[in-house]
Amino acid sequence: MTFEIEIDEKTEKAKNVFEFLDQQQIKYNPKKLTAKDAAFGMGRLATDAELAEYLNRCMLSETIDLNKLIDETKA
């Protein structure tokens, strides 16, 4: 099973997530930003095809509450 999670690696919560993954011996591989990823963050309007792809990926993905997951492991 593969999950994609967007996270700002510089935050305290991110450090907690990585620590949790290490403790649970869960493999993770930070994804490098592609040119397409960067373009979305620079104010460029997405094409209709890009928007449709993004919405489709969102609708098919499962969400997970990382704070709840971390709290459960601390208990």
C-alpha cells in the first residue's frame, strides 16, 4: 500500500511524523518536487486537464488524521 502525504519537512509536526515512521519501521521516501509540482505553487493557472487529474486523485485517495494517529501511538 502506498500513501502520498504533503508535509512541510521543517515543522515540528513533520519531525513527529518522521519519528513515528522510524519507530514503527515504516519505509518512507520523500518525493522531490517536479517542475509540474512547482508550477502549481507559483500562481500559474492549471489547465483543465491538470485540474481534472488533481480532482480525480483527490476523490480516489483516502484521508488520514496524522495527529490522531500520533496520539494513539503515544497512548
